[in-house]
Amino acid sequence: MKQTTPAFICIYGQSGIGKTTDMGFAFPKGVFVASEGATKSIVSTCGYKPREVTAETIDDVTAIVDRMISGEIEGKELVVDDFSYIIENSVMDLSKQFTGWDIFSQLKNRIFEFRRKARSSGITTALNCWLKSPKTLDDGTIIRGCPKLPSDYGEAIPAMCDLVLRGDVYRKHKPHPYAYYCDSNAHWVGKDRDNGTPSPAPMNLGEILRMNGYVIPRITD
């Protein structure tokens, strides 16, 4: 079934397993929010240089969405390549104006505004995050593995998404022994609102989205 709204996606995993490269294959016409040198793997592996813009905070990212809406920046796909850094830096920036839980209240409102603008404007959005491993507390409580984000955002950000994929080891895939997992369980955060993604699945976000009914241009289009 063809989707009528854009996808809002979160991918998380250890550095170096190919998440950025996969986003390069998935979104060749996309706008990449990335630090200097972060998209080198796209150039060397995907064979093109992505369009890059810089941002330090969530407000900066929202301003990029505004520029995409106005047509100043062309494109209908946005990749925030280091969303964990963006959110950590946003907390530090907001702490100059607010204190205590007001910081996270402000941050939540700004993240919701970013998501609202992107979604209402038809912009497919992918967030690339670091991984926070599961942890067992002294009383036996399990804190699930999730995107590495401050406070409870490792759970809250995935709740806003249509698809949450964890990049992790899968030895049966050779020569690239990694896969995406979307299952949500006692140890890991995951999500597939469209219920069409196998888990594990090959690290091919573009084909996963097409399989779920999203219109995603290919490099050859």
C-alpha cells in the first residue's frame, strides 16, 4: 500500500557498521546534516557527494527544514547524520537559558516542532544515532538498549517515529556481518509502525521503505 505521509525514521548502532553509507544509498537526493568529513563513506562507496548543511542544535535543524519548505534548499528528504550530537549540544545550549527539568521541557517542545514541520511538509526524515547498550540495575531492573540520547529521550524519540532500526551483528550476512533489527523487546528499543519490515533485515533502508509503501528515489532515478 502506498504511504500518504512521509516516514520519520531513527537508526541507531555502533560507529563504523555502515549506517551513514546506507543512508547515502537510501537518500541520494537528500539533504545531509553532517559534520565535516562525516559523509566520506558515501563519496567512496556510493559514488557521489551528498548535499551537506551544518547544524549544532535542534533549532538549527528546524531552521533547515524551514529553508527546505521555502524552497531555498531543494529536497524532500532530510538525514540528520549525528542526531545524538545535535541533542547533546542542544541540552548544553538550552542550559544557558534554563535550569533543571525546564531544559528538557524546552527540548521536548523543540523536537516536537521539528518533527511537526518536517512531517506536515512531506519531508522524509532519518535520524542517525549512537547506541546506548542495555543495562541491568542492582535490583534487577533492565534499562533497554536504545539510541544514545539524554534523559529519557532514548525511549521518547523512538516513540515519535514510524520506524526504529538497530544496526547490530548478524554473522550470517557475509562479507558485511551486520543487519537491522526492528523488534522491540525487554532488552532493545525497536519499532515498525507499518509492520512490513523483517527482523533481522539487510542494511538496506531504501528497500525497506519501498517495501513498506514509501516512494524513495533511487540513485539511478
